Amino acid sequence: MYIIDSKALAVKLKEGTLSQKEVFQYLLANTIIAAIQIQWLSVYGSNVASIVSKFLVLLYIIILCIGTIVFFRTNQKCDCKSFVERYICISFPIQIRLILINIFCQLLYIIISQFIRPYKIVFMSINALFILLPLIIAVYFYYVIHTYLRYVCNVSN
């Protein structure tokens, strides 16, 4: 895997000698970097640096890695072709739906929190649910794209 030498990577791409496994490694690395950046902004942008938030960032990254690996392995069972194309194409409409669901949940949270703020225990429970929302969405995302890939590939497991 070329980390700094873009020229050598470009040569491999041009020659068509980059394997699907190598492409997978680049996608996984990009996924990890994106997850770190997104979580870094959300956690540290709000000045929250607790042990719990750091654990949630780590858990989110683990979910993304496992989900991407499972998707790759299912594609390997199929025909070992078009991994990135399938990943990108299948995930796009699902991501749009999940963004809309997330927006709805955030709006719902704002509305509900205004009414239950006096009830501390209920409010804390709702807060915990919304702290876990990105993890729940990530797990659901990989479940759905894996389901669609199995359909595309006619793979049962």
C-alpha cells in the first residue's frame, strides 16, 4: 500500500495492476480517516473530551472497519469484481436515507428535550440514546448495504 508515493500508485492504476484487495485496503484506510475526522470534529468541536466520548469514537471506528470488511468478504464470495463500484453505488442511497432519518431524530430530540427537561432521569435517558445514535446508524447502514450486496451477488451468507 502506497501511503505517500502517489506517483507509484497512479502507475499501478494506469497499468491495471492494482488488485481488488489493494483497492479494499485504500477504501478501508479512507473510511478510518473519515471516521476519525468526523468524530474528532463532533467530539472535540463541542469541547467534550471525556473517556466516554473517546470510547464512542473508538467504537464507531471499529463498527466502520468491521462493516467494510464484511462487505468486502461478501463481495469476494460473489465474483471478486467491482468492489468499490458496488460499495459506492449501494451505499449512496442508503446514506441519503440515513441522513434524513438523522435530521428527523435530531429535530425530534430538540422538541422532546424542551418538554422533558424538568424530568432529569428521562432527560438523561434521551440524551444517552442520542449519544448512541451515530453508532446505531452505522450498524444499520452496514446491515442494509450487506443485505443489498447479497441480493446483487445471489450470496446467502
